[in-house]
Amino acid sequence: MHALLRKLLLTATATTLAGLSIAPAQAVTFTLIDSGGAAVGSQARLGFEVAASYWSSVLRDNTNINLSIGFSSLGSNIVGQTASARAFVDNSAVYGRLASDATSSLDRMAVGSLQPLANGDRGQTYLSATANAFNVTRTAYIDTRTRFDNDGSINNGVASVNVANAKALGLTRDANGIPINQNAFDGAITFSSDFNFDFDPRNGIAANSFDFIGTAIHEIGHALGFVSGVDIYDAVTGPRGMQFPGAAETSVILTPLDYFRYSAPGRLDWSTQNTPYTSADGGRTQLFGNSLMSTGRLNGDGQQASHWKDSPRGDPSEGILDPTIAFGQTLEVTALDLAAYDMIGWDLAFDPLSRPGYRMSTASIYRNFLGGAVPEPTSWAMMIAGVGLAGGALRRRRAMTVRLSFA
């Protein structure tokens, strides 16, 4: 955790029901379970319902996501944290489901550009990528040089898939053939009880508060699968990193989002070095021209890899999965955010390639989804109009940054 109070953290980790389900027909539903401080009728519960309703409006998979939600004292520099249930699945199985689940032009482009899986000497398949080099004892990594990782070890053959993402893909068994529990908690979101949140962004966010709706959308987004195994590489790299007896490779498992993490055309890059970006065309271009990723808290750029690259102060962020947030700042969801979910196997209400300029502020989300209402597809254009300019103007108010993170 960062030591400075001015860099407050929102973190996410990994974990294992009755509640209220949120969603229209033909969409993802959310079952929200109060773990303390988010009872039905409270401001926090209403905020979570608005955030869940937004996700239901853009995700069309026929599945239910179970989320524990609540408040607790998390420490002086932590705003909130999310725990996500995960399953280890063979890359070949994930590839197969991504291909069969492709419904948009972006989906088809992304699946068509997936790096080929190589055949191992024991009948397994594996994926190769640039990664941090080993230390001398091979119990951890170093951050001063990289290597081409094609040794066919566990991290090359298996993906760590959030169970919510597995549901969207139709994956039912893990790499050992064990059924993936479809009914347990998919995530547990806890907000700090030590900080102020603004629950109604329609008139902007109060100067001493954080955007609750935007933060909830961000944290739900991590539970849905916006995570990177590069954060694990980061945790076992350098003198401050953990070390493992035997091969460090067994501790690092990448995620479906990492299938699209490049640093050059044709070069998948899972290191904490170089300049990674999300690409749907095999690394030839950045998605929407700007899809840089963060590279790691300990050994990278200081921000967790499970986020977009932090935008310069005063500039619009790449999306809701930006690693920082400020007091008084209204957050936005962008086409880039939604494209990432499309690429990892979620079915969207529209093709992100058809709306590259999509930006929706939490003020607009609150107005449109208060009460759980989901607009018809024909109303999307009206909802999008004018949102980008308003959100950009609000971002220029940023004076203090707050870090949102996944761990």
C-alpha cells in the first residue's frame, strides 16, 4: 500500500447468498448482498444499484453475478477493495470459448489476432510472451531485463479467469476438470468507512468527497474480469518482491485481458518493463489510438497493471479503469473500457468500434439508471450526446489524485 494519504487506494484481491437482483431481461443480472452499511434503502445501496444497472445496460450475457457489498475501516490510505473468485482454466479452453462467443466486429478482430498456442511435448498447449527475466536462483524475477518466455510452464498453459468472466464465456470446469461454482460469491466489494463519498453526481462531486457511483462501477469492473497477472509478476520481482522455493513460474498466472497486452506488433508483453498497451489486431495498433496500460506498483510505473495508464493531470482519462481518482472528480466510462470487456468474452449491447467516442459520465449514468431503469437501444445516441465535453471539463478540476488499484 502507498504510504501517502494523498494517494489513497482502492484495492482488489481474490476470494470464494440472499439479495436483490438488478437487471432487465436479456442482460447480466446482479445479486447484491449487504455485508454491512449497504442495506436496502441506504444511499450506498442505491449507489450500488445504479452502478449495477449501468453494467446491466451494456452487458447482454444471460448470467447472474453475486456481489457482497459493504463498508469497513480499511486503513488510512485505502478507499475500497474488491475480492474476486477465480478459476484456473487451460488457455486452449478459453481460446475456444472466445472464438465461439464472438458476436461483434471487435470480437472477431480480437479473436482472429490471438497469438497461436504452441504444442508442448506432453500434449499440452502453451502461449509465449515477453516477461521479466529470472533471478539467479529462479525463485523470483528481476526488473532490469526481460526474456522470451516459451518454456511451456504453468503460466504459459493456464489462465486465471475471474468466475464472473468464466460465466460470460460459458466455462464450467477448471484445468483439473473440477466444476466451477456458479452460485458462490463472484466478488466482495468493501468501501472505506473513513472517507466521504458523494452519492449523487448530478451537480458534480463535492470537493472533499469521492465519486461513489464511478468507484462502484470501477470496482464491479474488476470483479467482471479487468485484471492482469502482471501484478503477480510485479509481486515476485526485485528485492522487495516475494520469492518462491523452486520455480517462480508456478506462482504467476495470466488472465484473458493479458491475451491482448502488447508492447510491439506481434509481441505479447507480460513484463513490468517496456510500454504495454491493449490491442485487438495483434499489437499493430493501440485500441482507439490510446490504450496504454499501467506496469506495476513495485517495479513498474507505480500503478497496478490491472488498469489503464494514468492520464496526465488535467487530461481526460482513458476510462473508468484509470488507476487514479481525485476529490471532487466526476468519473466516466469510455468506449475503451467497454471494448476490453467485449474482447475478454462479454457480449455488449453495441459494438464499441461503432462508437469510438463514447464517454458517459456518472452524472448521466445516475440520471438514466436511477431506480434501475434501462433505456431502449434507440435512446443510446441521445444519452451519449454532450457527455464527453461535460466530463472533460470536470476532470480539469483535479487537484489531488487518489489511486484505485487491484491486488
